[in-house]
Amino acid sequence: MKIVMEHEQAQSRLVTDVHEKDLRYDFASLDTQSGELHLIEVQGISDATGGVCLTPNEKRVAEDRRDCYWLYVVTHCKSQPPFQDPIKDPARLDWHEVKNVDHDTIVF
């Protein structure tokens, strides 16, 4: 999340960390000159490539706020993460629904 915040601040944007407020995105980033707002979801993966998942609620906000919702995917999280190009309007991508599978366990 740090690399995304640093990138947005380098663009002279006012960045607010809202990830603990249950808004379904991590940052609100405002360009104080133009008034352009970015609602930013950050997803990280440890390797160079891989998949990311949005929760149903995150996807719903992405669909509802297509004009300003951005997805930042940070790769190589276990080492030095390079900055990747952000994805504007991730709702336009071909997402595949993933269902969680419950497992039963027994303790001996």
C-alpha cells in the first residue's frame, strides 16, 4: 500500500487512507487542481504474475463507481515491489466468480 500512496502523492494528489473504514477500497485520492477523484483498491501478489480477487462488495463498488474506481496491483510483494500501471474501471475486465469451499476438520 505504501508504494501506491507514494505514487499518488508524487502526482500532487491528496491521498486519504480509508482501508479500515469498510468502504470497499483502500484510498481516496483527490487531484486538488482538477477535482478528479480516484477510489483506489490495492491488491498485492508475491510473484511477477498471478491473479487477484475482489470481494463481491469491492466488485459492486467498482461497478457502481466506474468513473473513478481504480485497481492497483502490486507485484513482487516479498521483495522490492515495482510500480505497475493502475487499472481504471476494473469492472470492465472479464472477472470470474470464485466461490469459497468450506472444509470440515476433526481434531484427534
